[in-house]
Amino acid sequence: MERTKLVRISSITKKLVVALLGAFLLLFLLFHMCANLCVLREDDGAWYSAFCHFMGSNIFVKVAEVVLLAVLLLHIVISLLLQVGNHKARPVGYHERSRTRTAKGSKLAMWTGILLLAFLIMHFFQFYFVKIGLVEGSYMTKVESVYTEPVVSLQQAHRQLSVSAEEFVSRYEQELPSMAGQYSEVDYQRMQENIAELRRVVPVVSLLDSAMNEKTMITKDGKWLRHLTVQDKAMLKAAIDDIDVEPDFYFQARNLFKNPIMVCLYILAFVVLWLHMRHAFESAFQTLGLNNYKYSRAIEVIGIIYAWLICLGFAAVPIYVLLFV
């Protein structure tokens, strides 16, 4: 008897935890959806890039990100444990199937949850894993962080002589030995160090020259150098100390959603998300004891509206990019 009581308490506790974690994720979806809508602004990614930079550089956001991932993982694990526990408690199905909405919703939530997990893995490979460096992507950095003193000096010098940055440094290296007797040992050593510094930033200047010719590499507001490859990222980090090179999620999103197959997959995922949220919203209120017959209908309607708001907001981005970009 005592063992049965403990199992009941454990099951109820798990349901409460799942409901609380689910409520947190429902609020996060609203935040994530609003952030995604910045992609629709015709500002060359200024808002979205600034938002991504803030999310990637703020220490409090980084902590919240870890909390979010922990919440998501716990929600998945405890939900699976509940499902396994329910199956063990009733290994043989009822003679007559339950026709209650709750039973149907619970079964549907399990399957939609599994499908959403599969979608999340794909989504993480396309975006989050790029952020943490597990997957290669497209990158960007602030223009002001690229224009260090050696870069500006080399850029001005090679343009004045109408030669490439590489050719300018090579000429400087060839002429330096002939100047040995004209300068003091200290000054000559400084010139050697200057050549070494210029040699290090030659690829950076070449990249900037390419960016000036290919206008899309620099945002219209002149703040971001983007469309960088993983090789560009490595080169910039080797040439410039403490430079911050981050994922170019604006470009990645717009590039991804020009693919009709990917758009269809995302739309399908949002349909599944709607079905999952449709049950989850009401279920959270019911599990937390915030639902009764007086306003159960209102909670149902609010849940439907909320699910539509979130899913249509998410769907607007891939549809708009596919049709109008």
C-alpha cells in the first residue's frame, strides 16, 4: 500500500514538473518567434544581426541559454519517463478505448513531441551547432574590429601605389636590407617588426578589398562584414588578436529558406508544433490546478489563439523568404 502511494506521488510530481517546464517553453517560443520576425525587416539584417550579437555576447543570456537547454532536456526526459510509467502501470489496454479528450491529447502529445525532437535536431545542426562550433556555417564580424592600425596602414599604402597588398609587402621586404646602414639598430628592428605585422594582415586587407567590390559583404549601415567562410574566420582570428567572429544567422536563414524542400519541412514542423501546443496549453493549466468549469472554455480558446499566433509567426519567415527574397 505504501509503495503504491509513493508511486502515485512520484507520478504527480513528474506531471507538475513537466507542466512547469512546458509553460516556460511556451513563453520562450513567443520570445523566439518575435526575434525571428526581425528577419523580415528590409534593413539588410541590421536588427537581426544586432539581436544575435547581443544573444551571443551577453553573459546573462549565455546563462539563460544553458538553463533553457536544461529545461528542454528535462521536459523531454520526464515526459518519456511518465509515458513509460503509464505503460508499465497498464500493460494491457482497456477493453473499451477511452474517448476522453485528455486521453487523446496525451497520446497525440507524445507522438508530436517525438516529431518535434527530430525537427529540433535538424534545426540545431543548421543554427545552434554553428554557434558552438560543431558545424561550419557563414560568419560575420564588426567592421570596426577589422580596421586595426596595421590593416589601415597597409590598405592606404598599397592603394597609393596601385599595387596589391601582397605586392606592397613583398617590395618592402626586398628593399629593407638596403636600408640597414641608413637607420639605427633600434629603428631597423622596428621596421622588421612592422613588416612582420603587415605580412600578417595581408589576407585581411585582401578580404576587405574583395568586400568593397562585392557590396553584399558589408551591410548597408557599414557595421558588419559578413558572408565569411570558416577559412575567413580562422584567418581573421590568426591575424587580429581578440577579434569576435560570430555566426551570420541572418544570411544563413535567408539562404536556407530559399530552398522549397526546407521550407516545406519547416512548415510541417510548425503544424506539428501547433498540435503539440494545442494540448500542452490546456494540459499545463489542468495539471497546475488552474482550470475549472467556469473558465475552461476561455482557456481552451486562448490556447488555440496562442498556438496559431506562435506557429503563424514562425511560418511567416520561411514563406516570405521563399516567395519574396
